[in-house]
Amino acid sequence: MRSLPNMGKGALLVALTLSLSAILVQSSTTKTTSRVCFATVANFTQNTAIGLCSQAILQTLKVGASGTIAYVTTTTTPQSTVRSLLPTFCNRRVAYPYLEPYLAVVGAGTEGPLATMLSSSTVRANFIKALIAFVKSYPNCVGIFIDFSDLNTSQAAGYASFVSSLLAAARANSIKLASGLPWDASRYADTYYSSALSQMDFNVIETYEDINQSFNTTVHPINPLSTMAAPFNDSTKTIYYNLFRWVIKGFSPGNIILGLSMFARAFTVTSALLFSSQYGIQTNTVGESISSSSKQAYVFNSFAAIDVKLNFARSNNLGGVALFSLNTAGSNAELLRYVTSVIAPTPPTGYSYPPASKAACGVAITFPPVTGTTSQPALEESLLLLQEEKRLLLVELQLLPEEQRLLPEELQLLQEEAQLLPEEPQLLLEQQLLQEELQLLLEELQLLPEELQLLQEEPQLQPEELQLLQEEPQLLQEEPQQLQEPQLLLEVQQLLPEEPQLLQEVQRLLPEEPRLLPEEPQLLPEELQLLQEEPQLLQEEPQLLQEELQLLQEEQQLLPEELQQLQEELQQLQEEQLPLQEVQQLLPVEPQLLQEVQRLLPEEQLLLPEEPQLLPEELQLLQEEQRLLPEVQLLLQEVQQQLPEEQLLLPGEQQLQPEEPQLLLEEQLLLPEEQRLLPEEQQLLLVEQRLLHLRQKPV
């Protein structure tokens, strides 16, 4: 088996690539500005918070029987209520024309109607036709959002066909289309991903869910950016890991919307200091806030926690963020307002954001006045660049120790595998591949420092970077009060004298970059697939070896029995050869005996008148002998015809032992014929004995 560098290294490369992409597009029009708001069925007639969203998604539709449209209902919200409230959601676009309302189709792969739709092309076609017609009946809703959960691998092909056909139908009817991506990319990426998804208007990674819900009764982070101290050190339960897995799968960062929660988890505990060092409100570097006392704890996204995650989304050039949900946002939606003030502070031209009354959390949030342009002042842009550069440095500092820690462990594991492989001769090929893999890893370790430096800058950014570096000390001295983290900025200032030297080193290594960069995208899918397969193969390998050893032991136990059986069969063949040889020896004599009998018949007829006492008996015997003589001749002819075949078979019987069961079957088929002939042969022998007795008797 072949194991390429681990996912930590892949995540590092993708992180650096995304960081470089963020630098390249800072001055472009593609920025992290989308605010996708989820909602459940309610009366939105008086809702103003929805005006802070760029897109709003109402989770209201399901797949019905035979491809019909069904609704998300509860005991207090029947279908009639859903249908009456649905227009209040779509019609908010009248008050906020820049808002794009979407209707979501939700469901799980275990639900019968949804599973049937994915497995039947006819039902799929019926549902797509019905869905397009339904959305067109609400002209103020501009798009469809597909949110299917818990799909299994057997449903992957049906889901790919569904989204591809729906995308074509939506485009033909000028309807926008988006989808939800499960946060657990390591489990679901292969099942959900298809090229049609990357062509949609956007895709939401549903990291607004409680990623650590397995710790249900323990105070835990809801959706952290990266790993924390044990027991929250599982990298697969972080925003970092799952975002990179979806990007590696084939999504563009600008097509991805990062999910953020607008709810809190409450815990009643004896001690709430599991990931907080003191009581009160604390926010850590992975974007999680906790408000705790000795008996109570609340985990939520505070403004400080949201800042960490928004900086992550912006530095990686994601399309925006999704907030769940409007129903839990509060009357003034303070968190949504804060997010809007950070990533989209200027409303669309000609409009203004809905005002808030008094902020329920006691934090006043203001927005810039309505203007005809969305450009920012030069100073604000410069400060933004400094903040993003600072975040990029933090990302690199966080990832490099993890990478350095993982590489020796992987080398050690590979060396241990290389030591174990010689124990099984049948695994020599795997040992050779492992040695090649170790060599590749060593070569990659040697190239890693150069690769990290090559990914920091592009040649066309060098003059701009030098200019920014010259301007940074002056900006830091002029505007220190506008920056929220002076300690980190001081560290940046300390690193500034070293950056020209780093740029020179980058210039030296840039000629090698065109050769290395094209190879990395080709290797990433293969590395990812092999990394996914290797743990399973490593787990199965001991079991397979144990089963193989058990089979060998069983075969070894059966060998004496098989040898004994072969010896018995050989002995039986030898015993069968003896009667055949005797028959073969007697066959040449039988014609002579028949001729002698024919010669003596006239003499016996002459003796009949002289032996009247024997006449009746002899006459009867002669008649019987004459009657049987033709049959005897026929039997002799059959035996003579079979004799050459038996002679040919006899020498090869020992060589045909593997075919012995078939020969035995043929012999069994011949047994009835031999049994049929046996009584006649016995009768002939009796006749011959009587004739011999008559010849020996004196006349």
C-alpha cells in the first residue's frame, strides 16, 4: 500500500494557497460580502432583520410521494398554515429589492419519498418539473436551495443526476440554485460532490451545526476554527479541516459560504472551566466564546468570536457567511447586524439597511450613510490590508508547528511498517512501495522550506509589497488607536526588517515555482484518495494476515489426510488393474475355445444315438448352447472393441489422478451394463463346464 503525505500537510498547502489567493484578490471586486440567512416557517410580514441579508433561505419544502411537492409541517404548523405564511417570506423582496429569497427543499436520505426520487429517473423528472413550477408561482422568490442530509454512497449517483438535471432546468427558467454541504467532509465529500455543485450560485458548508454534539452533556465548543486541547483535539471536527477538504474536492473558495451559528448552548455543570481559564466571558483563538459561572455555562458566538471567523473567511476569500437562523436572531438581530457592519458596511447603492431600535445587548451598531459608491477610503483599505496580512502570518504560525509535529510521527510510522513487512513474504511488493514512499517523503521534506517560501508571493506583487512595507511603519505610528490587537502589530513591526531579506530569497526561488506548482494540483486528489484508503487498509491488514495464517494452518492439517487419500486411491487403481490384466490375458484364448466347441459339436451329435439315457438332457443343453452361441459371439466382439480403449486408459490412469472423480463417475455408469452381462457370462461358464464334463465321460 502507498501512503502519501498526511492531511495536515495537504491542509497546510491549501491554507497557504488560499492565503495567497486572498492577497491576489484584495483589490478585485470579488470579496467576502454575502450574508446568507436561514429561516423556518413564520410570519415575516413585519420582519426587518431580513433586510440585513443578501440571500435568505426558508426551509419549507420536502419531496412528496411519486415526485410531488410536500411541506415541512409540525403539530402547530399544518400544511395550510405553511402555505398561507410562505408568501410573507417571498414578499419581503418588495421592501428590500436587493434581497434574494430562496425556497429550500430539505430531507434525509433515509426518508422513503426522497430515497425513491434519487433511485428512480422517472420520479426525479416528475419532482424537478413540479419544483420548477412551484417556485415560478412565487415570483418574488428567486432561487431553490437543496439541503439533503445523511445520503449514503449508494445514493451518490442518483444525487449527482438530480442536481445536474435540476441545474439545467433552473437555468432554463432563470431560477437561481444553491446547495448545502455537510460539515463532515471526511465522511460525505465523496458522496455529495459532483461538478454540477461547483456551477451553482453558492454552496453553504453547514458548520453552523454543533460539530461537537457527541459531547452532549459536556461543555464544548460548537464550531471551532481549529483543534483545542483534549478532548477537543480532533482535527476532523474543525472549520479549517472541513473547508480544506471541500476545496480539495473541487470547489472554488469564492463559491463557498461558511456557516455560523446564531444560537447558544447552555450547560449546568459543576465546573465550566473545561476550555476557559476563568469565569466570565472569555473568547479563545479558535473563535469560541464562553460565559460561565461556577454552576452555569453558555457557549456562543460573541462579537469577538465572530471577528476571528470573519477574518478567516475574508483571508481565504470565501464568498461569504451563512447565519442560522433568523428565528433565533432576536428582535434586533444584533449578531447579524454586527456581521453586516464588518463585511458589508455600505448598503447597495440607493438603499439603506433597516434601522434598529435600542440594541438589546447594550452595544450600539451604526452603519455608514448611504452613498452612490461602495469604495473605501485609502486609509481604511491600508488598515484592512495590514489586518489581513497579520491574520495570514498567524495562520502560517499556527500551521507550521502542527506540520513539523506530524512529519516525524509519519516517518516513524513508515519505518515501523518497513520493519514489519519482511515478516510476510507475500507483502514484498508493499515493502517496495513503502520504501519508495519513504524516499518521496524525504524528498518532499527537503523541498518543503522552498515550497513554503514560493507560495508566499507572486512576482507581480513584489513592487506593491515593498511599497506597503515602506508605508506600514508610518501607518502604524499614525493610526495605532484603530487597531484592536497592539501586541500582534508590535510583532509584525519586529518582523518588518526581515521581510526584504525574505523577498530576496523568494526572488531566488521563483524560477523553480513554475515547475513545482503545476504538479501539486495533480497530486492532491491522488494523495487524498490514498490517505483515505490507507487507514482502512492498515486496519484490515492484520485481520487479513491472521486469516491467511489460519488458512495455511488448516491446509497444513489437511495435507496428511489428502496424502493418505491419494495413496488409497492409487492402491485401488492398482487393484483394479489386476482383474483387467487377467481379462486381457483370457481374451485371446476365448476364440480358440469357441472354435474347439464348434469342432466338437458334430462329434457330440454322432454320440447322441449311442447315449439314449443322456439324450433328453444333452439335447436340451445343445439347443441352449446353440441359442446362446450368437450372444456369446456378440459379447466377445463387444469385449474386443472395448479392449483397445481399456488398454489406452490403463497406462494413463496414474497420470490422470486429478481427473479420477470423473473416471469413477464413468465407471459407475458402466456398472449397470457389466451387471447386466454378468448373469449371461455365468450361464455360459455353466454350459462350458457341462460340455467339458460330457467330453470327459466315457462313450
